[in-house]
Amino acid sequence: MTAPPRPRAARFATFMFFGLNGFAMGMWVVHIPNVERATGISHSTLGALLLVLGGAAFVGMQVAGPLVDRLGHRRLVPAAGVLLGLAVCGPGFANSWWALGLALAFFGLGNGAIDVGMNAHAVVVERAYPRPIMAAFHAMWSIGGAIAAVIGAATLGAGVPTGVTLTGTGLLCVLLSLLSARFLMEPSAAPAPDEPSTSEPAVSRRPPGRTVWLLGLLALALMLSEGVANDWAALHMEKVLGTSASTAALAYGAFAVAMTTGRFLTDRVAAWAGPAAIVRYGAILAAVGLTTAAAAPWVPVSLVGWALFGLGLSGGVPQLFTAAGNLDTRASGALMARVVGLGYVGLLAGPALIGGLTRWMPLNVTFAVPVVLCVLAAVFARVLSPKPEPVEQPVGC
């Protein structure tokens, strides 16, 4: 079975927004050292300003959620893309800590808004398809970040000013957001989640208010674990196993490649096994992988562990976002904002939590925290399983 032309165009446009978001964030990340030097701030000040970025992103998510329900995806998502494009230019021209703080607050709002908007639209597009497609969108975000790393390295090597590079990034975001707007879908154009469809997410029939918080806590647990890998994988290899910096970088590389690959494969597995199985067994695999990485005395075994950790985490979060967006189609954006927001809190809190715990215990021992969270996610993955319908028993013989 194939989708009609309009869902295919909407799917391509959604890929575009996910890729643009990953690209914009990646271009900012590779230019952080240049921005730090240009503003003359210390590492500690930069750390505080990055918290401003994270806080503003959380606010942007909570504002964009209700707005996407009220204004529609064809208005909110391109507007968020334009906001992100304008905002990514700011850090390239900041010359003081307060100017950078203002630019990052603006950037965070744009990033939070597009994050919720594009995920909410992805749920709408998935309803029009006969199979799950959400995980591939998240893989595209990773591809966008990888492209940014390559282009950013090239522009830095060529000596292109940071302001010029980030302005070019912003203009690309604005242009493609406006061009993609006409291909976006509204919920009325896709079947409601209670209509028969093989891509229907299996969410238990609990009150949405309770279920959305359960989904949010699961997202927090899995994204906190992801944040630990982002910030501590390379340091673990270098400090605990005593490798060189170049070898240590392979730990995050193994994690990131496995996660991206897993997301391209997840949708097909989800269509066969269901979303609850993706979260449950993926979380178990992630727990086994991180335990292996933390306990292994040899570099190759540890790298295998980090790869298994990334593969296990790859499919869970997209299933949670899909489930949140389908709890109530009338408030899809607002419900998704809660789940995405809680997940984002976990992504930010994970590295800081591990850093604090290293004052009292070795780094590899602190990884017990994300391991336990992955186990808990596996236990509570049943929130994604439908309750069996009662079967009427015949009366008499």
C-alpha cells in the first residue's frame, strides 16, 4: 500500500524541518569555541549561558504546544522555523556576555518551538501512513547535525567568520521553512487515531492527564540516559580506560552512529512488534550496553557497549512522542509539549547529575543511574500497550 501524494509531500517537508533543526543546532555547537573567544567569557560563564539556552527552549516548547493546536501546523511550524533561522544568527555577532545571553534566549525559544511543532506535525503525517515512520524523522535530525559538523569544520578551516557562517545557516532555515509550509498537513487531513490503521499507536485507554505524565517520565528517563552518553562517553574512555583523546572520541562516535542507524530501522520493527516492545526491549538492551561499557577493562569491549547503548535508546523516544500526540487530537500539541519538555529536562539534567556524583564515586560507577532508569523504563513500557477489550461470555449452554 502506498500513501497518496499529499502525505508523501508532507513527509518530505517534515524530514526537511527535522534536518534543518539538527543542522542549526550542529552549526551552533561547532562554533561554540569561537563564540566564547569573541565574547571573552570564561568556561563557567558559558556554562551558565547554556542553561539560559536550555531554559528558553523549555519555555518555547510549552508556548508552542497550545499554539500549534490553536493556529494549526501550517502556520506554527514554518513560523518556528523562521524564528530559529533568525535566532541562530545572533550568537555569531555577540561581543559580550549579556549580548550572548540574549541571543541564546532567543535561540532557545526558536529551538523549543520548532521541536514541539515538527514532532506534532510528524504525528499527523504518520496517521496518514499504513506504517510507523516517526523514528526516521528523528534519524534525520542526527543526519542534519552530522552535515553541520562537516560543513562547520570546513568553514572554520577556511577562516570564514562565525557571524557569516551562522547567518548563512539562518537564511537557509528561513528560506526552506517558507518553501516547505505549503506541503504541511493539518489533523483534519489525516485519519483520527481511533480509526483502523496499521500504524495506530498502541496506547492504553487511561485518562490522557495521567498517561501523558507517565509518557513524560519515560521520556525523561531515556533522554537523561542519552544526555549522559553525549557528554560523558568520551571522558569515560579517556579518564577510566586511559585512552588518548582521539581514541576516546570513538566512544561517542559508536554511540551516535548506532543510534542513528537504529532510528532508520526502528519503524519497520515497530510495525511488526509494536511500540511497547520497542521501548521495553530497547531499554533493556541500553541497560546491558551501558553496563558493558562501564565495566569493560578493554577498549574494544567498551566501544561495543556504547554502540549497544545507542542502539537500545534509538527507538524509544519516537514511540513516546507518537503516543503523546495521539492521546487527544484536539490538544495534540499541548500534550506533546509536556512529554517533549520533560524529555528535554532529562537531556539537560543527565550530564549535570553525573558530574555532581563524580565528587563521591568513580565515573563508571555513576553510570548505574542511567542503567537503573533504563530498567525502570522497560518495566513501565506497558503504558504503551492497549488494554484488552472485555470478551462477552455466552449466557447458558
